[in-house]
Amino acid sequence: MPSINGAGSSAMDFASEVYSASLAKNAQEQVGRQNLELLAEAAKNVTPAASSGSHTTTDNLGQNININV
């Protein structure tokens, strides 16, 4: 950061740390929003067997048992 008239070195160090922390916080919030959007999108794309739609391909799954003696 460029120096500001009347501000000492310790004040500039503090301002630089606050600015860095603000940037880090904004980056974390953006990543969090992206993760929430990703989870929301993943929840929308469920398989046909788990949805309330047509179950024609999975209705008989596991109902036929072949036993050979």
C-alpha cells in the first residue's frame, strides 16, 4: 500500500492487515456461496429411481430371486 501523509509505519501495517483480512473474508464468502449453489444444483439432479417420476426401469429391481438347489 502507498504511504499516507501523517500515518506512521505501525498504522500502515495495521491498515494493510485489515485490508488483507477483508480480502480474505470476501474470498471465503464467495467460496461459501459457490459451494451452496453447487449443493443446491446437485440436489436438483436426482436419479429417476429416487424421484417421483416414472419408475419403469427400477420397479422390478431385486424382486426376482433365483435359487438353485
